[in-house]
Amino acid sequence: MKNLESIRVLILSTSAGTGHVRAAEALEKAFLEDPRVGQVICVDALKFTNKIFRDFYSKLYIQLVERAPSFLGWWYRTTDEPWKTDKMRLMLDRLNTKPLIDFISRYRPQVTVCTHFLPAEIISYLISQKK
């Protein structure tokens, strides 16, 4: 029996490939087996975004993996200095994930686990803003 002070867990993945979702599902299963955990919500963060943004993150990524893996590798290497290149992307991410931010604020998880950098960056932003 779970006590009244049980832990609320939020697991955020993205449907950019299947690995992030599978990892989230495994984490959900593990959390559900922990008697200290009262509620686990496992969601695709992209479901809280608009179709254009969602397609950019999921479909474009899959197409690049399948059709242009060398380009994708180059892109990752070129942009692997987030302190220099990510300001615009982070601003666009925050703008396009407002419904996700609202959901997180309403749910008020005590533990949040992310299997993709997009929701992790949103959580980091919320923590930095003390929200």
C-alpha cells in the first residue's frame, strides 16, 4: 500500500527514433515497482508541441539518419559547443514547448527523468528560473 506522501515521477522522452521512448518505458516500469513511488507519468515531450516543431525533431532526424548520416555526424560535431551555438535553438525550444512547461507546472513532479536533450534542457531552464 502506498502512503499519502508518495513520490510523483515524470519521465519525458521524445519520439525522435525509438531509443528514447524505449528507455522511458523501461524507466517507467522500474519506477512503478518502487513502493515509494505513487504516480508515474511517462510522456513524449513532442506531443506538447505544434506539428511543424514535432516533425522537425522526429521526422527530419529519422530522414537524416537514413539518408545523410555523414551530414548528421558533421552537424553534431560542428554544433557540439552549446555555450556558443545554442542560444537561438534554446529560445525556439522554449517558445515551442510552452504547453509542456504548463503541463510540468501543473503536475509538479518531485522526480523528473529525461531520455532526450530537448525536455532535459526545458527542465534545466525551469530550474534556473526557479519555476
